[in-house]
Amino acid sequence: MSTPSWREMTRVFGRIGLLSFGGPAAQIALMHRELVETRDWLSEQSYLRALSLCMLLPGPEAMQLATYSGWRLRGTAGGLLAGLLFVIPGAIIIALLALLYAAYGQLPLVQAAFLGIKAAVIIVVFQALKKVASKALVGTQGWALAVLSFIALFFFGLPFPLIIITAGLWGMWQTNDTAPDTPPSPVQANPIRVTAVWAALWGAPLLVIWLMDKSFLLDLGLFFSKLAIVTFGGAYAVLGYMTQTVVTDLGWITTQQMIDALGLAETTPGPLILVTEFVALLAGFAQSGLQGAIAAGLLALWVTFTPCFLWIFLAGPYLDQLSAQPRLAAGLQAITAAVVGVIGNLTIWFALHVLFGHVGTASALAMPLPDLSSFDPIAAGLTVFAAILMIGMHMGFVRAMVVLAICALGIGMF
């Protein structure tokens, strides 16, 4: 492995942030290609162990994986750089789209252009899933865990943390070796200091808002802070709870606005949990116009992503030491295998929602069930075209994405 310069890190993690369309499966695949395959910055095992750790933590796993990768390469400053570059491009785009939406309503041409990008993402995720599976799944047990994880999520909708914890416990139980192969490196960390600093940063805006007696902003900040703690398994795991709270219980936005917010957040780069910024901007705009929207959007971003840095800087230094223990290493390896099933589930979920206008659930099971009458032939045609460009002609993701976005925009206009 090589240590990159700050300029290289800024360029590469900035590129990842700009191209991180398509949700966690695509983002994990993109980082694997950029950090492991194209550049020798992280080893395969380091990357997969980090992915397993991030799946165990609350919050957006892809953003935390970027943060861990930056921390691994350049310490705390590197983690901050990588994490911020992963979030900022999408946050800026979401802010612009949300303000345009608040002022003018739906943005059909923007969504039409992004349909082409989503078609390219389907192919890139499919390619990456094959690569990750070929390297992460070792032996019959690895494949079995991946398949069982997929079935548990796709067909039965079992809680994500339950699947990951069960896989980890199974891996630990399967090994009898309790002595480390090599002595683990001493941990250079101060968990009390890390917790104190990042908890203070997390809570500081809320304290200021409380002292200023801004009740709406305080309620908003506390709600999204709570959301940051319970988002195990990524944004999809808490979308139902968030929708129920902001639409029905609090009345900040309407059901249609929530649907549009999710649709636009899915088509922009960055973690899907950026939908919290979109919701906050709309709610703030309704309360007190542009100034209120900006304040609410910034607060939502702060309380959503500051905890992510806390979790990584607190847990990251211990990952190598944990991995040196055979039982714990076996548990992490089992979690990695289960994560392949999780990525497979996200891949199919994403593809179904691109190709069909309405996706419900089967009555007896929790599996997604598309409404066949809502099949989108334009999305299907763009996906086939994406496969021809990227698989048949070996065109790069960026060029293919631009070509497909232009095609989709042209179709949307005419």
C-alpha cells in the first residue's frame, strides 16, 4: 500500500463524492474500484474489514467507509477530508434542488436527466457486486451466509442489525482458535477525548439554539440527532419512521413533498440520508422563507453527519487489533459475507425502483413486488444502452453517465 499526497487525496475523494450516485451499493463499489483496484491505497482485506465495521455502526455506511479510508491513509485530518468530500457535493446539489423545488414545484427535466445516470448506476453496481463477491466470499460458508442474508432481507425484511449480528456470532462460534496469530499492534487512541470533542461539536449548535429560544430549529435538530443514532443499515432502514414523523406527527411537509424529496435524493450524488437536508430545507422554507430554509438545512447536515465522524474516530483505531484475534476476525469475515447479500439486496431494490414506477410489497412476505403495469420502457432501454456502453464497449462510468444523461434529457424534453 502507498500513502497518497494531500493533493491526490483531494482529487480522488472529490471524484468519489461527485460520482457517488445510486445509493450505498454503488458508492461501496465505486470506492472499491478507486481505492483498492485502481490505486494501491488499501488492501482488499483492509477494505472489507472496514466495510464490515461500517455496517455495524449507525449512520450512512458508505460515508463512514470513506471517512475510515481517509483516516487510515492520513489520520484524523485525512478522515475529515474524505468524509467531507463525500458529503459536500451532494449536499450542495440537494440544497439547490430543494430551493428550486420550494419555489417552483416539481423538477421533471432534472429527474429525466438523472434517469440516465441511474441506468448507468445499475450496470456499475452489477459489475462491482460480481467483483466484491468473488473476493469476499471464501468457501461454502461464505456463499451460504451471503445467500441467507439476501433471503432474510429481500423476502422477509428482517431487521438489518439482527442479520449482521447473527452472522458475526456464527462466524465466532465456528472457530475454536482463541490465540492471536501475531501480537496486535498497540492502539494509539484516546477514546475519552475523542468522545468528548465530537459529542461537544455535535451538541454545540443545539445548545446555542436552545439559548436563543428557537423552538422549531431545536425540535428539528433533536429529531435528526435521534435519527443519526438509530440509522443502522443506512437510510432505507429508517425512511418509514422519518416519513411518519415529519409528515403525520409533526406536519413539517406533505406526503407528496416527502415522495419528491426521496426521489430527488436518490438521483443525486452522496449518501441517501441527505434526504434529511431536503426535508429540513422544505420545512424551514415553510416556516420562515429562504433564511429559515438555509438555517434548517445546515443544522440537519450538522447533526446528521457529525456523529459519523465520532463513530469512526472512536472505533476505527481498534479495528486492526480486533482483526488480530482469530475469533473476532472470523466474526468480521462472516459479517463481510453477509454484507455481500446486503449489497445484492440493495442492487435489486435499486434496479426495481428504476425500472418500475410503483413497487409495493407482497402480501405474505416483505419482498418488493413491482406493479408490472408501471414498467418504464424508457428506463429499461437506457439500462440496456448502459450495458452496451459499459460492458460491450468498455466505456468508463463517467463518459457513459454523461452520454446516458444527455439521452434521457432529450427523451424527457420531447
